[in-house]
Amino acid sequence: MDRETAKSEESRDSVPAFRERFWDQLKLWRSNPSWVDEPPITAVTVPKGTLCHLKSTFKVGLPPEAVFGIITDPGNKRVFKNIKEVKYRKVIKAENNRQLVEVEQAAIWKFLWFSGTIDVRVLVDEDQSSHTVSYKLAKEGFMKRFEGTWEIKPFYVDGEPGEAGRVASLVNLHQEVQPVLIPPPPVSWYVRGITTKTTEMMIGDLQAEGKRIREGNEDDDEANLQVKNEDEGGASKKEWKAKMKSSEKWKTSGENSRWRIPK
């Protein structure tokens, strides 16, 4: 089976087939969690009128479904340390395997001995069939332009497409940043460096979560459910499980899954 055929068949998967394939991958990774997270390869350019454009390429030792789920999880501030708070979240549109979400986050920044938070509101296009997440500013504030794309592709660790074996993820992250006021050099050099470092730290957080999941067990998933409860307003474990079972917008790797994979 070639890669295009595999991709075409994957897009036609039913929910049960999706779950079965996901569980198969999780079992393979937990039976053989051997994997080395390599640092991202990051290229920084400075298009005219912007602070910077970043392109980062890296791998995560989990299948694309899981990486996509971590990135789109409404409670992923537990994973990404630069997110202090999610102030607003609303699903604008949802159909088939795609949804448009408006999100406002308070992002943590540090510069020399100064630190604080920046509120950023973005529109996020989550396409589960292609495992692509695109975002752009919904409202200007400190930022005039803040947009990017996560592209998540399968990386076959133990064989070729169609063969039994572990599947990891090859991720390309494109991000363009333009504040309302671009500081002159040398301040712009420092700010550009901080932006790059923050992005690479976020990638490190994603890889660390991948490590936790592939080396975890069902008891870990059960314990993490309590954290999810707190993020959802203190719902009881029983209420949260019922919500997960009944919601049409959730596909999970199991009843105690920590991450969300939108329909």
C-alpha cells in the first residue's frame, strides 16, 4: 500500500475504526516506548514589515491523532507552560472532521528582569482529517499579526505504510509574528530571540507530553482525569465520564483519556 492510498483510506475511517487503530498504536508504544526526542530544527527569517517568521520541524513519539489531540485540547495549558490562562473559548462552526474555534489566552512573556502576560485572541481552524491546525488573530491588541499552522504527518518508525509497527509524527510549525510596534535594533534582536526560544520551549513541552503518554499506563490516565475535572469547573468524575460518553464532538482513545480528538 503506497502513502497516498493509506492517506485516502484513513480519511474514510469510521469512529470505531479510528478508535481501534488509535488503541493499537497506543499499545505498541507502551509495549516499546523507546524513542529519543530530538531538538527542533528552526529557521528564522524577517519578511518586510514583520518581527519574524519561524519554521520549525521536529518529531514526536506518538501518532498524528494523539499529537493533534494534544494541540487542540481545550485544557492544554497543563501541557504548554507559556499559557497562563484560557480566558475565552467558543466553537464557531463544526462539521464533519473540522471545526472553527475562537480562543483567547493569556500568554506568559519574559524579557530580561521583566515579565508579564499578553492576551491574544485567535481563530483556530482544526482539521482532524488532515491533522492540520491553523490560527490567526481574531482581534488586534499587542499583536497586529500572529498566525501560523501546525502540519502533522505520519512518520513510520518500524516499517512502511500498511505494515504493523509504531507510527510517530513529523510536525512542521510555521508562525509569523508582527507586534503593533516593531522595536528598533538591538531591542528587536532580543525580542526575536525570545520569540524563537518561547516557540522551542512549547515544542519541548509537546515532546515531554508525548513521553508521558507513551510511557504511561491506565492508572496514570485515571489520575489525570481529576486535573481535567478541575479545568471543567469541578465536575465530578462520574459527571465528566458521562459528558465524554455523550458528546458528539469528542472521539477519545479511551474513557479516561486526557486529550481530546475532535470529530
